[in-house]
Amino acid sequence: MKPMMRFSVLLLGLACLPALAREQALPSPLATQLNCQPPANAPAPTAGQAQFDQYSWQLFIALNWPAQDRRRGNPDCTRQPGDGGYTVWQTYKTVDEIFLPGGANPGPWNSPLGPRSLGIINIAALKNSSLVNAIDQAVGGWLIDQAGNPTYYDISANEASYNYIVGNRFYNADIVSRARNIQFPYGVIEIKSSWRILGPRDNASRYLTMLVRIATFDDQGRRNGVTEAFLGLVGLHVITKAKGYPQWIWSTFEQVDNVPPKTLVNGQWVDQPVPGTAYAYFNPAAPAASLNQSPCNWQTQGTQLVCVPRPGTTFKTPNPLNRVTPIADVTQQVNASYRAAPGLQRSVLKYYQLITTQRPLMPDNPGNPLGQPTPALSANVTMESYIQPNSSCMNCHSMATPVKSPYKSDYSYLFKFAHAPLGKPIKDED
């Protein structure tokens, strides 16, 4: 495998995690036990938001536990959050490790970790477009922070997911595009991460960080080279196919300095910046009409959709954001409990917050295959930046298909990264 990864890539891998069941409810959201292993049970569908949010935090802590050396996806339970080294999820396999050029077999799970590189900047590609390049994240375009730097993205999967893909040869786009019954096993976890460049004015002690090679771009957003940069994690989507939840459970976290919190003033939700905080994506002087707006004039060039900067802007022009849907009070209470946990005070995890946990209220209702997403909306400002008012992870991923395929892919967009064998283009399925 080449050290510089094909599309995005910050090397992350998977873990051999126990199947996630739903039979038992979780304890009080104030019981913030830290555990190097993910929760064995997800809450029952009738459980309240606080129980699902605690489940998300327990999963977040386990995935961010220091990983064992040379054992991808396994926590080193002799260590604690805040100790050095890669976290468990950072040893998961990235899409660039899973989907090799020419649809080649990616080999054994526990391969050595290679150099880290990141190149995905497009969070806007239309995921179900027949255009192969339009596959990255949510609708919108690139995202430039207030320092004028792009946000970078990566996608990775755990060992259960990897074994399913390799065992069915779904790393080959020609094979997976014809698969009519893709069904991941329970216990699968997928991760989407978003990262920003940290400069001398940023407080790196508030971020999970990584020194990586990144793609560089000209003022029109065209790739023009690579360089080394110090990045901080700003967003994390964790999706788990827990036992009894065929629609998966969707947890999304952000670094607390992305945008300010909201407060209710005279019946209206308004941004309430914390004095002295320099927000990565929020500009208090930006006109309201400029917030959360895609930077792109989309143009078709050959077989590709290309984001061209809007008139009067360049690739360096910041894209100011705010949060459209306030974090629920119950979720904020769970956040406060975990962020104050004594075991996290040496860890950067105390500077992250859960935005929400989305799950199906009725996972087994044959009359409603989507299961009634609860809550109805779910948006990470760094990933669904420009579609926050209508963003639903479950709704979006329910439409996922492989490249040039009419068949659903079990809520996963991973297969959009698959390559066909050399010299054998993928044919559209009727």
C-alpha cells in the first residue's frame, strides 16, 4: 500500500469489538464509569435519550482509549485516557487501506500501521450520485475554518466490518456493485473524523492531535501538493450496528470550540459565545445570511462535479458556521457529567461534547423500515455544515448504495470508495 493514501486518509483501523446487544438498560446518566471496553449492551428501544447518550459517551471513551502496540483495534487496558499513542479507533482501517487500486485484496487485518496522510476536503459530494467522485460526506462543499485552512476528513471501519468486506470480496467494485443483499453483521463500527490545522494561536492541549501529511490546494481548491501539518480533531461520527438495531445507532461528537452554545432569549435561540474563546468556525461579525452557506458553484467537468468558489471568494475564504439545532438539555447534562469525570481530567476528551445520539424508536416495525429516527435531526457542524436544518444521519444513510448500483448497502457509504479491477470499468446495473 502506498504511504500517501488515495483519497483522504489518516490511518485508522478497526477493532474486534463484542457484539452490541440491546437487552439491558444502562444505569443513571450520572454514573460515569470509565471502561476500556465498549458497552456490551445498547439500551432498549424504549429507553430515554439520557440512556442512549450515556451509551454514546461510554463508546466514545472506549474508542479513544490508548491502543495496544501492534494489535489494531484493541485497547491497552493497563493505560488510561490521556496517555500517549494512538487511540483504538485510530488503529482502525481507513478506506484507503480497505479499497486498494484495481480492487486488490487488502490482506490481513493486523497489518502494520503506515504513515498518516489526509486528502479528503469535500464534505459536499452527493453521496448517491452516479459520479464516482461525488461520494465523500454531506452536501455542501469544502469547509474553511476562521484561520483560512481547509477541514480534512477520514473514514475508517473496525475488524468486524473489515472481515465482512474482505470475506465477500466487497473491496472489488465490480463485485460489490452487483451485490443484492449487503448485510453487515452486528458489532460493526464505522468512524468518520474531521480535522483542522492547528496554528500557533490554537491551544493544542484542547484537541486530540496528530502530525500527518496533508494535501495542499491552490486558491481555486485544486490539489497542488503535500505538506506536513499538526492537526486537531474537530468532529467524530461513530455508527454502530448494535444487536437488535438493523438501522444502526448514530453518535456524533464535536470539539467544544467549534461554534458557541445556544441560549434561549425571548423565545429565540441565539448564539452565546463564551468570553475569551476563539471559535474555529464561528465569526461573531459575520452577517446572519452568510452563516452555514456552501462555498461552491458546482460545475460538471468531464465526468466530475467540481466545486468552484463563489464569485468574490477563494479557497482561503472562511465559511462561518453556527449551530442550527441546539444540543438538548438532557444531552448537555450527560456531557457535563462525563466531561467532569475524574478519570478524564488528564485527557483531551474533556474538551469534546456529544451533539446527539440518533437511533430507531421502532427498529422492528415492518411497516416502517427506517424505524422512526429519534431524534429526527442529527447534525455535526463540521460534517453536515450546510444542511443542518434537515440533516438526519439515518435518512441519509438509508439511501446508501455502492458505486453505480441500484442496490442498498445497509446504511454504509464505504463501498463508494471501491475500485474496479484494472482494465475493467464498472457497468451500471439495471
